[in-house]
Amino acid sequence: MSKITSYEELLQIFKDGITIMAGGFMGIGTSEVLVSALLESNVSGLTLIASDTATEGAGVGPLIVNKRVDKLIASHIGTNPETGRQMIEGDLEVELVPQGTLAERIRAGGSGLGGILTPTGVGTVVEEGKQKIEVDGREYLLEKPLRAEVAIIKAKKADKLGNLVYNQSARNFNPMMAMAADLVIAEVEEIVEVGEIDPHDVDTPGIIVDKVFLKGGK
């Protein structure tokens, strides 16, 4: 069965209340087409896991501006004033996670681990409500894994089996999020035949990619 999907099919995938992982860092490596599809599908009540909320008009920012997100798990929000406003007014639940911890929690979710141990946050507000574990005389926080029902990611190139190649730093959170979601949708700039991508260049294997959408396609 072909993994290449249409925009119309994308609109049927998203549902109210699901958890979405969105790759990218300040919008770089974020699929604006898939964000637009989320908006057009009129879903709401989302839990969004992302590095950040970029700006009001970039990356996942429009999901915040249009109040489609009820809960956000991210490493920083300062570049999008709307995120902070909604958090202060109680319209948006925000869980701020140190960026390295966020990446490791996603990796743990994709690897089937029960969590990670990190010293980051010990003795700060970050440790509130979390289990502390001592290892060799040092305290660590147990940070639980993160998973999502859907990951929306962006790549430079795919073959027809869904093997992906990213564009330099646009790789960022995309590969680990592709590992940690039940359904993985990739927007790509180019689709090639199977065998045209050197196996050594594959960043995300097609076995974990469910849908591929060609940017500019219909």
C-alpha cells in the first residue's frame, strides 16, 4: 500500500483531544503544511509536544494563536507572546521541560523505556511532584517517557517506502519524534524511487513512517 497521501486524507486523520508531536526548532524543521492541515480540520483540545512555540505566525505558533491546544509540553515559550498570555490567563496548561530532558523523554518513549534519570532540576521547582532516586550518592529525578498518537515531521526527501533524509539542522527533533508516535506523517520536498537514497543517508527508516505528503501536492 502506498504511503503517499493527499491533503484531503490528512484532514480526516486528526481528531479532537489527541496528543501531537511536532518537530522543529523555532519553526525550522516544522511542517507548516501539516500545521495548516490541523487548523483546517478544525480539531481542538490538543496536547502538543514541541521544542517551542516559535512565533505567532511560524512553526506551531498558529495552533496556539487559534486556541487549538489545551496542554503544551515544551522547553521554552518566550518568543511567542500569545503562549504566555494564554498560560497566565489559565486558557493553556503549560509544562516547561529543560530541552535536554525533553529530548531524552521523547527518546525514551520511542525506545520503550520506563523513563530517564537526570540531575537537571534537582533542588528546583522542576522536581515538584517527581520521584527522586539516589544512585552512587547522587540524586536524580525520574522523568517519564513521552509518546504521542500522531507525529508531524518535515524532511527534505523521501522514497516511496518512506525512508527520510533531513536538511541539515532541520533534522533537530524530527527523528526522535518519529520514533515516539503511533502514526507518523512526514511532509517532504521531494519523493524519489526506492533505491535512489543511499542507505547510509537515511535518517529515519521508512518502517516507522506511515504517511508521506509531498509539499505542493494536493
